Amino acid sequence: MRSFEKLAELYRKTLLEDVVPFWERYTVDPDDGAINNCVDDYGNVLSYDRYLWSQGRALWTFSALYNRVEPRQSWLDIARRVAQYLYSHGRDDSGRWVYRLSKDGEVLDGPISIYVDGFVLNGMGEYYLATGDTRAADIARETWKSVSERLANPGSYSIAPYELPPGAQTLGIPMIFSFFFWNLGQALRTEEIKQGGLRLAEWLLPTFYSRKHDAVMEFRSIYGGPLALPQGRVVIPGHVIEAMWFLISIFEAADSSRYHQAIAECCRLIRRHIELGWDDDYGGIRLAIDIEGQTPVAWQKADCKPWWVHTEALVATLYAYFYTSDEWFLDWHHRIKDYAFSKYPVPTGEWRQWLDRYGSPSSSAALPVKDPFHLPRALIYSVGILERLLS
């Protein structure tokens, strides 16, 4: 019990005294209310380009802080200004969310990533819970319909900053949209949206799990089998770990008794992918591996240790411990926590985002942004699970 109390205290303190103050102090634009998402670890603004991916994430985080931590008016005010910014900017004539705007609202990159729609949809649902603003609910519902139509037509969408190999489907789609649809359906009390998320959750493992390798692959053939390309051997341990706690969250809310075996399998796969990804020589979880051990790995900066992988592993190990009482998960939670808290925090309160294999700062292999999402979300969810364990 004392261990859970100390962990909860550490995570609350990190969230409320370090991480959130960074975003409040350095990133809220006084002109338009958007989050300045291109900043360095010390709060210096590097660009005023607005990545809508980051605005949707910020909307979720400040709404979730208000809903799930404490109802601070200052957090709701930030969420409201981000929502107003998104109301006024970001959708094309077809209702799809664009990728990047200038500070003046000029579209720099159009709707080249369906993931942007997902993050905005997710943010709007959480904001609606905080405010009851029906405009947020309407926009979230419209975005859900648009995304659902595109998901039903493979090839009708892109996934920037990533690329789909020829003939492939990606784990990121059911991972993201199962969780976001389920949560939106709960927020709007709409069974159709919830069931769409549940169907994606049920489809994920049968499609992306490789029995041969006992691993969840990043890419599979559009027909559901192995992808006969180097990318078809890629496993992203952090994606799998994140996906598994998403599934646990969905299955326990849907009916934990009905999905008992599915939750147990998610827990097993969390362990499996931590073991696959952990670097025994230098510590930390690698970004990507080739499941057959071939080199080079067909993924950029495969040996790097991104912050988000470790934050997702903190949540996943607590979820798995909650359902299994297996001390392995608690031991590894502490090991991952010790690595993360010794490597990522910077004096301003935030975390540096990318390390190379040896633990030195490295540049991102994805978007050139920093946004308030993986770390605060992990801290919010981790405290919630620890409170369940304490009770």
C-alpha cells in the first residue's frame, strides 16, 4: 500500500507542479488561444505553425485535467480557447481536419492524416464532458461519421507523418480509433459510436497478432496475413503496449466478465513486448525491432528511446498488475519509472522527448512538435489506477 501511495504522490506532484505549469507558462498563445506546439524543452517557441494534431491533444488534456483531476477554472479556460480556435480553423469543405496551419490560419498542409481527425474528435468529446457545449458534441459526431466512412474504404486516407507500405494496413488505426470511438460514445451516450470502438478493439488482435512470432505486428497485409516486405517484420513495442492498455480500458468498461480472457491476453502481451523492447545493455525500451532479428530495422531511429513509449508502459504495467496481481508487472513498473525519471525530466518541468540508444538527447523521427499529451495522460491514468489499487 505504501508503494502505491508514494507512486500516486510522485505522479500527482509531477503532473501538477512540473508538467502542467510548463504548458501554462510557455505555450498558451495570447492572441488566438492555440497551443504553441513547436517549442523546445525550455519553452522557447521555435515556430508558430499550428499542427492540428497537437491542438486536439491539448484540448483533451486540459479538459481531462478539469474533469478527472480537479475543476480548476484556469484549465477550463485554456481548453475553451483551444476549442474556439478549432471551431474557427482546421476543417476543409469535406469536414476533414487539416494537418498544419500558419499562425494566420493559412493551410500549409491539408488533410493528409486521419490521425488528426482522431485527436480532435477525442479532444472534443472530453471538452463536451467538461462544458456540455453542444457545438463540441456536434463537431465530434460529424468527425466520427467522416472517419467511419473513410475507415470503411481503405486507400481513402493517409496517415502522416507515417506512410503505409504498399498493400498494408497499420496497427495505429484500430489502436487509436477503438479507444477514441469508445470514449466518445461514452461521452455522448451514443451506443452506435461505442459499438464502433468495441468492434475495432475486437478486431485488433486477430488481425495484427502473429502466432508465429508471438508478437503484434505494426503492419499486416490488407488481407489480414503477413506483409511480405521488410516493414512486415517490424514491431513497435510502445505501440503494442499502448494498444493493450487501450483494449483493457475498453473491455473492462464494456463487460470485464465477458472479456476476462481478452484482458488476460492483453496483460500477457504487455509483458511480452516489454521483454522484446527492453535494451539489456543500456536500459529503456527501443522504439522498433525486427521480429526476426534482421538488420537494418525498417523503421526510422529504431534504437531510440522516445519518452512516449515509457509513459505508456507506466500505465500498461499498472493496468496489468491490477488485473493479474503478478509482481512482475509491479517490478517492471518501477524499473521503467526509474529509467524515465532519471533520463527525461528537464529543469522547466517538462520531459525531453527523444533519447538515442545510449540515453543522450536526440531529435524526433516524427513530428517536429512538443505537445501536452502522452506524459500528462499517463500521469492522470496512472494516478487513477493507483487509487483503484489503494481502494
